[in-house]
Amino acid sequence: MSIVKTAPVKQTVSHRAWLRAQVQPYHLAAGAIIFSLVIAVVGMPDLIAAHTRVYSPLVLCLVLIFWAGIAMFRQRRLHLKLAVLDYALLATFAYFTLRNLNVHTATNTICGIGLFYLASELVRRRKFIRIIFATFTYLAATAAVFGLFELIIFRNNLASDWGIADTDPRQVFPRIGSTLLHPVVFGAFLAMALPVCGYIGFTAGSRRIRIIGMVSVILCLLSTLFTFAKGGWLITFFMGAVFVFLLFRDHDVKKLAFMAGMTVVILLPLFFLWQPVSEQTMLRIKSSVRSRTYTWKYAWRGIAQNPLFGVGQAQGPIALVDMSALLEKYYHDHSTPAAIDNYYLEYLLEEGAAGFLPFLLFLVLLFYRGARGLFRPAHSGMLIPVFAGLAALCLDAVTFDALTWWSLFICFWVFAGLLNGLAAEGRAEGETETVKGIAAAGTEL
């Protein structure tokens, strides 16, 4: 009997199958979101992209977002069930793109839609949501530390040094903008980050992570103080008041004591710097309120003149120059038109009712869905900081042109996607439990 030796059979794997095995859609989606947040918070995308998008770090974000979206779609990982909210979102971007055909609007569309749906889908993998929360907390702490260094050692804030914005950095006391490049933008970001940092600080499983979360909260609050951004102050105070009320309601003495101690630490600098800080605050409150109400009045006049289709993307402030001698003088003195300082008014002026109403409908439906999710205790854990952070940014947008800044634009659509996914997941699980309950009752009968 002879034994015939045969060569082992080589398993051949196609290049396409190998590539598909190496790239996991959920990992790629999480990577795209995290990288986009890093660029948004510490990458200063507006700095390089002031005049052209070709050399912007945002290009890398767009590539990753597009790649992740294609991977999720090809492997059927996107569980899309289009509802009115989705149609409102798609209508918003479709009109925005067709109304203003340029590279900027195409970039906005890919970034906004991509981040929204990728974040919505990542909710199915809780570990990725925790990673995004932790990343956002680290980034907030990093930006806050940089802002405090800016306060102590820099001659001017970073935005003024680069000359990309009229930030009014020093009158009596310096204002900090950190890597967000502008004090008002930085203040809005910090207000948005505080609920997430607090959530990490109070609920993380690791003690080390909880400490990082609490340190991030303290750093963000200190930095918020020195942005001198009144909108950020008001939103932060409101969120703090709601949180303390909830602690009182639940009789959580331990957390109340911690909050009291943290408040003392944060307000301690005011004891030594009361005179310059109060002087700067009163000076800016008067000028800010006066200038905003003035431009808002003329923004409404511009809207009345172009009610349906608006004046076009980025044309809102310049459209008001000829309406007022004061606005015209400001334009000649600063070589740039006065900001409208209200994102919703500016959006309505530029895109008209045809573009604004779908976006408004999207926001209303999104927060309605999120609010319903908050009343499902079993699913409201991660939903609370996302809802609070997104609400903080949307409220702050009443006082400045929030989403025209890339940093806040990216953060907004990531949080919007998380809110949509978390709220929808809770609703789906709740409906499943209801169906099971009805079936069990029917069986008993």
C-alpha cells in the first residue's frame, strides 16, 4: 500500500474580500466621527480654510466620512427607516446645495448628513458611544487648558494673532478663544461639553475616568468665565440650576456637597479679580445688547425684502450694509460687515423661508423625539447629556452665528445624530416591550 502525499490546498481570498474583512464598518464610522471631533475642537479648521477648502484638514474628515458611509451602506449596516424628520433633513441640505452651488455647500452637505447618520447608527454599539463621550471629554479638557494658558501667558488671544476675526480681545480684561479661535464660539462649545463631562464624571465605571470627567468640568467652567461670552454664561447657569434642582429633588446630599465645593473653587478667582472682571462684563453687556438689537432690526427688514429664497449663503451681513449709515460706516472701518449675531435670523435671511422651514421642522422633530425619550427611564442615561449639550448650542445660537463655524457645525451634527439614534432606539425597545406585554396578556386570556 503506497501513501500518496498531496500538497495542502491553498485557500485563496480575493483582494476585495480581504479588504472588506479588514475594514469593519462600525469601527470605520467611529473613527470618522472621532477624527472629525478632533479636527473640530483642536484642529482649527477655520484657520486654514479661511479662503479655500483645498488645504483644510476638513478634507481628511470628508474622506473618512464618505468612506465610512459607503462601507456601512455596502454591508447593509444602515438601518434607515425614513420618517418626516429624515425628509426634513434631506430637504434642508438639498435646498441649501441647489440654492448655493459651490464647494462650501457640498462640503457642508457631505459632512452634515454623513455625521448625522453615522452617529445615529453607532448607537447600536454602546462601546463606541462611550468612546465618543470620553474623546469629547478629553478634547474639552485640552481646549480648556489651552484657553487658561492663553489667558496667563499670551499677549492676545489666538484668533487675534491670526487676524481672522474681530474678537475685541482686550479692553479691560483678556478674553480667551483657545483652539476654537473665538471667545463666543469657545463659550458655546464649553456649554455644550459640560453635560458630557459631568456625565463621565458621575457615571463612568473607572475611578480614573470619573476623576478626569470632574477635572474637565472644573476646567470648562473656569474657561467659560474668562470667555466673557454672555450667551455661554446664561446657558451654563441655567444648566447648573436645573442640575441642582434635580439633586434636591432626589435628596442627593453627596453630590450637592460636591457641587457646592466645586462652585467655591470656580468662583474663587472672582474674589481676587472682581474689579477688572466686573468692569469688563458691564462694558460688554451694554455694547453687545445694543449692537445685536440694532442688527436684528435690519435683518428683519432684509428678510421682508427677500422672504422666499433669501439673499444667498454668506451674503446676509453684506446685504444689510446699504440699509443703515451706521452699518455702512462699520463696514468701511472694519473692512467686513457687522455680524447679525443670530444664527436663525441669518439663516432665514440667507436661505429664505424655502430653506429655513425644513431646517426648523427638523429641529422641532428632533427635540420632540429626544424629549419623549427622556421620559423612558430605562433608555435616558446617555440621552440626557446629549440632549442637554445640543439644546445648549441651539439656545446659544440665538446670540451668534453658531453653525457658520466649522467647529460647532461638526459638533452639532454629531450630537444631533446621537440624539436621534438614542431616542429612536429607546422608542423601538419600548414598542417591543409593549408588543410582548400585549401578547402575554392575550396568552393569559
